[in-house]
Amino acid sequence: MFSPENLGRALLVLGGTIFLAGLVFLFLGRIGLGRLPGDIIIKRESLTIYIPITTMILISIIMTLIFNLWRR
């Protein structure tokens, strides 16, 4: 059941996870991930669309390898 204590713990874990994800994205942006060849950027007068296809594929491969090694 949901008690205030369990809900508080869940919120702390969720907040910590979001914080860590933010740090990871800041770090990856500084090393150039997100501006790889194959990422699509469409710029118009008042609109910019960014589609990071290559970045998503690379992150997917890395996460697959990490989870497969972790599961063994």
C-alpha cells in the first residue's frame, strides 16, 4: 500500500534519478554527443527541429551492451 513514508521514498528516488539523468545529459552535450553526423537539424525562420537519429542509435547500442553485461 501507499503510505506517506513509502511515497516519500519513491519521490526521493525519482528526484535523484532525474537529477542524475540531467547531469549525464549535460556531460554528454559537452563532449559532443548530440551533434553527430546523421543527426538532422531543420532550421526555418522561426522554427528549429532537431532529430538526433545517430545519437539515439548510439545510445541504444551502448545501453543494450550495458544491460546485457549486467544481466549476466
